[in-house]
Amino acid sequence: MLHKLGVAVVALGIAQPALAQSQRVSAPISDISYEITADSSAVGRRQLEVTMSFTVAGTAPVILALPAWSPGHYVLLWFARRVSQFSAQSNGVALDWRKLDFQTWEIKPRSAGTVRVSFNYLADAVDRAVAWTAPNFAFFNGTNLFLYPAGRGFNWPARVSVRTEPSWRIATGMDPAPGTNSFTAWNYHDLTDMPFYVGRFAIDSTQIAGKWIRLAFYPAASLTTARRDRTFAWLQKFVPEQIAVFGEAPFRNYTIFQRSDTVVNGGGLEHHSSQVDEVTTGQLDASYLPGLYSHEFFHAWNVKRLRPADMVPYRYDGAQPTTWLWVSEGVTDYYGALALVRGGVHDSTEFFDFIADEIASVAGAPPTAVSDASLGSWINPTDGSSGLYYPKGGLTGFLLDIMIRDASDNHMSLDNVMRRLYDATYKRGKGFTGADWWSEISRAAGGKSFTEFARRHVDGREPLPVDSVLRLAGLRSESDTIREPRLGISTSTDSTGVSITQLSPIGAAAAAGARVGDRIVSIGDVTISNDDSFEPLRTRYAGTTITTLPLIVRRGSETITLQLPVRLTTRVQVRVLPIPNAPERAARTRNGILTGSISLGGVDLGHPRPTN
């Protein structure tokens, strides 16, 4: 998952202890199917209608549960809170049922036969992991809607049918099944990890490395010809670079689902063979989009298949913490940027800027073990370490890549580690352990020990040895401290301008009297026309001694001038630069990272696939 900061977010859940569902075992059920109604009537009420059907052999109680979270989105959302009008029947006769807790139901069949469980699901959440509807559209994840029998494992097949308007489209990664708008999955993990778009959205596809890659965009008008061609061009460049790391594309097809609106839960969420992205309408052409797509795409291998043993298999009744989220998310962040430079979407300067931002993010956070930061994802800590496993995990991956290449004279790399772990764990039906990770790191580095590195810099809080390791790749960093104005707002951009969507009660904009809904015209002598306008504002007034600036906003039909107090915030700006005339060994390492190439005996072997 990748979350774009500065975009308005609606918080949907808080962490709570997992329930002891492992002690509850449902009667066995078979012939499981789900029918989802997402027609104009249902979505007009901001609801989805759900029916689950299954066969029972007798009168033993059936215990059904809804997941508490969606894998990849490490927040407990408790999807059962959106359920209403729950009922159960068999052969047209109502069955007795009761709730065992807030996400678990017990149904009492009267005899052997088919049982039908029905409910409505409120689909109005602004969140990539939760169902959302509009008058001509519906989006849902399987974790939102698909009940499972408690205590019966997840290796059972199921069928999904969608009832919708005849002219509406359906997009999902699930395999088609006989019948109209019917699909199938062979286990619950796949069933809940293949989201659906239903309605009037745009869809187009292209073939890359023998696989069909699709774009499904809502609203349909957001997928212009120019955006389609540009996005496909990016994918044609970076997807083969990611495939090269692992040696295969493990999906039949892959879909980028994207929804745009004035208020979104900005960022992306990875799935088995897709990603679900949300961007504001003002950022449909933003420069960060290639990085978003690349990050989420790399998750098709790293976390969707290769993942820590702590998360194999997934459980759905509560939190599933791991100290290794820095690999699952942070190293994915690194490879997302790496695929862009290797594929030619970005140049080396843009890649070094990405690394510089990672360094600055880590420097600006409190001293935190990256393994501890991984655990904190479930509670969103307020000590400044929230999400630190992204930049610190990415930076740690980069430094490990350099150290491996330096120790092996660019004969081996982190690519080899990722491929070996993928083959040795995912392909053998298990997750990787800490011992697996560090063993493969050491092996790729020719036996070099990383015990002290792990103790001090991964499980410990000592600063990463950034400068000394950068030199091994012919790089250096420079840091400047900048004091620049901050407003304490979140904004969205559309055709009418930049609107305030959130206000910090202690921020400068709130002190000036700004309100949510105000459209910003200008601040000082800087015109605010889109989200990118704030960067020249910060540059223009960095270090200023001015105490107030005129803040001009449109509020309804009025244009109002407010006095904005200038509040400067300290930020560390970092640059990563190549060292001119770096030693030959360091230059080989740097070039190897940027191109994906390795060397043997000082000879560049180009970009071969990693070997075992």
C-alpha cells in the first residue's frame, strides 16, 4: 500500500484486540456462492445487496464471519459495522440466528439443504479498502462482503454472480464462470483479493510481456486518450523491469483500478492481480503517478506472494502484525523507484532525489527501529514514527543493495535475494523468516555477516550508516536546513480551483479565519491555481521575516482577504549526488543499481535475470 500525504482522508477504524474466533468452529458447508446486486436502485441508496448461499448436511449451527481488515491495508476497519437487514432462510422459511460478537453470526439450520443468508451493505466509504457507490457505479472488495465459515480454513472454492444494469460493465481479476456475470475463485484468499468495478467506467488494455494489462478508470471521462497512452507507455517500460527481478509474471492479467474525485483516500492498495488507486481530480496528471503505479505493481510479487511468515496464511478476524513490514512496504518503495529508472521512465537524477527524500524523512523522524515501526502500522502511533517503515525500509533496502554489490564486486545484488526468497518460500507455500532474509543477504554478499547491521540499524535505533555506504556506490549526500511557511491545511483541486478540505485547528490558516470549502486565490504574491502552486509559495517565503501575508479566498460568491500569520517550519533538504571520478568499483556498483546489470571480473554483463 502506498499513501499520498496531504490528501484528505476519512478515518474508518481503530485498532482493537482480535476476537477469539479460533475457538469457534462452524458446521461444514459446501457449494458456496455469493450474489451481489449493484443495480441503479441499490447504488442509488448507497448500498449493495448481498446473498450468500451454501449447502448444509444437517442442523448443526453454521458460524459465519466478516473480515476485520483487508490485506495490504494494515488498519482494523471491522466491515461488519456496515451490515444491515441481516436474515437467513432455507426453502423460503426463516431461520433463527444470533450474533456471537460484532462480526460473527450463528445460523441454526432446521434440516439438511440450501441456506441463504442476505444483508445490505452500506457503500459510501471514502477508502480504498471499503465499498463505495455513485448513481452509476459501484466498487467493492471481497473482504467487505464475503462471509466465511469460522474455523473451517480458507481452501474452498466459491462462485460470485453480479446483478446489475444490462448496459453496465464489470471488471475483476476473478476467473469467468458459466452464466451471466459470474466468476469463480478457488480459495477464500483469492476470492477476497480481487476487487470489482461495476457500472459506467472506462476500460482499456494492452499486452506487456505476454500478459494483458488493463486500465479501469472512474469516472469514465478521466481516462482520456492522452492519459491512456501515457500510462501504457510507463507500464511498457517499468513492468518488464519488475518481471526481470523474479523471472515471471504470476498473474493471468493485471488491472489498475483508479477512481478520482474531489475528496479521496489518496494512494493505492495492492491486490492479487490488481491495484486500487484513488487520486484527486486535480492530480490526474500529477508527477507522482508513475511511482504510485510502480510501487503497487511490485506488490504483485512482494507481499501478495513473497511475504513474512507472520502473515502466512492471512487471518481475517483481527490484526496480523509483523516486524517485517519494512521489507514488504519499504523495499517495495525502493523497487518501485528502481523500476522507473531502469525502465527509462525517470532518469538517475530523479532516482537520487527519491533516495534523498527517503534520507530526509528518516532524519526528520524520532529514532525508531524500523522493525518497531513495522509493528506500529496497526495503531497509527502519534510519536512521529507512523509510516516510517516506508522511507526507512526503502533506504535500508537501498543500502543493503549497495553493500551486497560492493562485497561481490557487483556480481550479486538485492535482486538475487528477492528472487531466491520468492523461489524458496512463496513457491513452497510458506513465508520468509528473519533467518531466511539475513541468510540470503549474507549469501549474496559472499558470506559477509550482517548480524551487527541488523542489531544496530534494523532492530536497533542507531542511525543508518548512510554516508559511508553511499561512498561505496560513488555517491554523497548534502543537507540544508530550510525554514518555510506551512498552512495547516489539506486541499483538493478541480476545474474551479483549489479548495480547503481540512483545517488543523492550530494551523496558520485556521488562525487567519479560513474555513473548509474556501477556494484559495492567492497567498502573498503567489497565485494558487493547483496543488503544485504550494511549492513556489514555500520557496518564495522560505526564511522570510514577514509576519503576515494576505490570503485571498473565495467563499461562496464573496472574495475575502484574510491575514495569514507566517509560521515557519524547519525542514531538512537533502540532495544525493554522484561523486565525480569515483573509484571504478564504486562506479560499477552505482551503474549496476541504476541499470539492473551485474559484472563478472570487472566486465559489465548487462541486465541478465538474477540467478540462484
